Amino acid sequence: MRLDTEIRDALFSFLLRIADDRLILGHRLSEWCGHGPILEEDIALTNISLDLLGQAEAYLKFAAEVEGKSRTEDDLAYFREVIDFKNCKLVELPKGDFAFTIARQFFFSQYCVLLCEKLQQSSLEQLAGISAKALKETTYHLRHSYQWMLRLGGGTEESRQRLQNAVDELWNYTGEMFLTDTIEQQLSAQNIIPSFVEISALWKENVARCFRESSITIPQTGFMHSGGRIGKHTEHLGHILSEMQILTRSFPKAKW
Amino acid sequence: MVMTEQTILGYLSEILDPEIPVLNIVEMGIVRSVFFENEKVVVTITPTYSGCPAMRMIEDNIVEKLKENGCGEVELKTVYTPTWTTDWLNEITKKKLQQYGISPPHTTSDNHFVEITLPKKISCPYCQSHQTSLKSDFSSTACKAMYYCNACLQPFEYFKEI
Ligand SMILES: [Zn+2]
């Protein structure tokens, strides 16, 4: 693959962003394994977690190729520090209660479906291929969380209130998914990725529709958290990484 | 014996999907192509699901099977385009699934599963009744959904169209 150095660097950063979102959220979701409210949900959440890890692996593998420094996807997952992770803060927040997990899955899956719909038309074949595959899987994730939004919102007063609390708490973390900066601008100018301004507008429309159907009030949009995309994270990321990376770092090259 | 692409495909058809051991990896559409580069055999494969834990095992099985049958060097390449779809399963393959107790996938249609509405009625693999209900979009593996038959009172799995 022949890319200008500048574009290559931007592409590497972008791939880390979308891979790390999935790696960290997948890890968070795996915390429900054995703790789901019902068996079906235990299975559903861990299946979704597995899809996210698989997508992260594919994007990280491609990122490693783009970087061209003979690192592997495993090196990128297990041997980077907090500051090198480029996921948005939304995905690293602790799993919270079931309503919190569902609201976050809904916000994230809706974003991924819109993003992957565009990325599957990327001018880079590899990025388009991985994203076309991720899109199919994520559509099922979106259906899962959307239906839970309806059930929790239309359920008891307690379930609706818990969902509203979750939405209120998460709302200020959603803006970072649509962050526009020089990386996004450089790549969208080359038709490698879509414009995030456009995706953001579609996301808001779809989320508003879901809120109407689930009797949830849209929170006031004010300050939006950011920093994750440049490696400035909440204190929660370090804890996830230490749990995720300890085995590989303690026993490098360990095999099953 | 002279090895041709057809012979290689024949060997690969003996490898079963570890999670659905009535289907082989060729009819599943996991094997995309086989060709020779001088003495080396190149097999291109595509994952069913990004996180499918069986893929690693399938890769090992391919190398092992071809070595057993006298292939020297074997190279595996993972490809993502075209994207794997259950539409590649033919009628014979679908029949095998049904006989194994898994309701076979419907044909995908544009936009079908982007709809938030519930999917169409799925028939029970045991009694063919359409009186079935979806319990969960996810089941023992990512590729299957969990259903319940209200006619014969059996839980069963449906191979999701994707
Ligand atoms: Zn039945």
C-alpha cells in the first residue's frame, strides 16, 4: 500500500480510534459474563462482546500493517500504555447497572452502524471490507439495544427512571464520537473516511426517534467530554488495561 | 497423483465447522479460493463473524489436512471482500442444517435487518410449525438466534441471515 507519510500517520491514528473503541467496550461488556440479569442476556452481551473484540482485532491488524513497524495486533492490544489508547471516554466508563449498559450500547451501536455504512465505501479496500463485515454484526447489536431501550422505557416507573438516569449520565460523553480534528479532515478529504459532521446529524435524528418511542427526555446538551481521542483518559482506563494486559505482560509469548 | 485445485478443494471439504459439525468449510463459504504459487498452495478464507472463535481452529485444521495429504508449503490468506453471507449456503446445505436441528437462514434482503422491527416468522426444525417465538437474537454462538416452538414446545436455534 502506498500512502503519503502524512496520510499514513493519520490513518494509523484513526484505525487506533475505531479499534480501541471496540477493544475497550468489548472488555467492559465481558464483565457481564456470569452476571447477566437473565441467562439470555448473559449470552447476548457476551456474544456482542466477542463480535467487538473480533472487529478490534481486524482493525488493529490493519493498523499494524499501515504503521509498518513490524508490530502485530497483539502488540498493539497488550503493550501500549494508557496514553497510546485512542478510544473515546464513553466506552471506558464502568459498566454500571443494566440500564447504563443498554443506553451505552445503543449510543455506540447507532454510531457504528452509521459510520460503517459509510466506511464500507472507503477508497481503501481493506478498510471497506472490514467495515462491511462489522456493519452486518453491529446491525444486530443495534436491534438488541434498541429493543431494550423500548422495554426499559415502556416498562415500570423504576426501569424508565433508571434508563433516564443512565442517558443523563452518558449524554455528555457522546459528543466525542463525532470529534472532528485534523485527522478526520485529512482522511475525509481523501474519501478514506466520511465526514463526521454528517454522521453526527443522522445519529441525533435516530436517537431522538428512539427517545420518543421509549418516553425518554433528551438531556440538555452542554459541555461535552473529550480527550480520549488524544490519549487523555478517565482514571477507569488504567484499571481496565491492567486487568486486560497483565497475563501477556507477565508471561510474554505464553501459548494455550 | 497430480494435485489440482479441485483435489485440494476435495480435501478441504472433509474439514467440518467445529461448531456446526454437519457442514464443511467449503459449503459454508469460508474457503474462498485455492491456487498454486509455484510449489506453494495458497488458500484464501473469510471469517463468518469477526469474533468467531472457531476460525483459529479451522486455520490449523486446513494446514494439517493439506500437509497430511502431501502438500509442501501451505499459505493462508484472510480476505474480507466479498463479505461472508448466509446467502452462500445452498439448498442442500440448508437441508442438512434443518436435519441437524438448526432452522436454516432466510435469504437476506436489502435493509431487512437494519429494520428495528422483529424478524419474520421462523419455522421449527422439528415439526415445521410457524408458531414460534424469538427468545434472543444471540445464542450458543453469534451466528444463531434462540427460538421457542409453541407447537412442539421445543427450544431451537435459528441460523441468522446475515
Ligand atoms: Zn416445533
